[in-house]
Amino acid sequence: MSQLTHLDEAGAARMVDVGGKSETAREAVAEGRITMSAEAAKAIADGAVAKGDVLAVARVAGIMAAKRTSDLIPLCHPLPLSKVTIDLAVGADGVSATATVATSGKTGVEMEALTAVSAALLTIYDMAKAIDKRMTISGVRLLAKRGGKSGDFTA
């Protein structure tokens, strides 16, 4: 019926069987951004947000989210991650987030990288919403992936 791997011949959702695949090194990089007022960005940069160190908490949230992706995205396989990094850069009008996730496994870590970025940005929103409720999360996307049958990808 479809070329989508998460659908069977009848169109029903399924978890892809990766049992016959070889373990290979996999890595994915995702990015996103939260735009906000200059006041909110300065408070984050200065460590002056009442809820605490926004960047440290967002980094931990991103790492935790990557590790729990299969609990959040129904058809994702649970993976033993070997690396999760969350890089956050504060600018005059927001924060950019980049997540890099790696494993040696039978399936890729693109969803883990995307989930990590999303959770980090949502955490920033949660911690700074008292300063700016109009913050906007955007541009969450896969930048690159390495390894696996489909080969490498760069946006």
C-alpha cells in the first residue's frame, strides 16, 4: 500500500522490525530556535530568570528527552544512546539549540535529536514565560544524519 515503513500492507501502524539489520554507528544533528523579547534573552544570558539557570535546565531536559524518545513517539525503538549533546546559543532576540545524538545500533537517532531540541526549547519557554509569553518556537529540523542503510543526509 505504501512506501512508509511504519505502515503494513493494509495501512495499519506497526513498529518496523529491525532484527535482521546490522549494528552500525549512527549519529543525527537537529536544530531549532526560540525567538523572544530582548528582555527575556538578556535575562537568560545574564542568569537572571527567577526560575533558575535556564540554559542548564534546558540542556538537561534535552538530554533526558532524547533518552525517553521511545516513550513519547509511539513507534520509535528504545535505543542505548552513547552520546547526547545540547548546544545552546543566546542571541539578542532568542536562543538557538542544536542537539547531537549518537548510538551504535540497528536504527537511526534522528527522532532522538529532534525530540532533544524540542524539549530543550520547550523548557526555555517554560522557564522564561513570566518575562515573555509571546515567545515562538520554530525551525525544528534535522540538519544531518550519518549511518544506516539509507546513507548520510545533510540539509
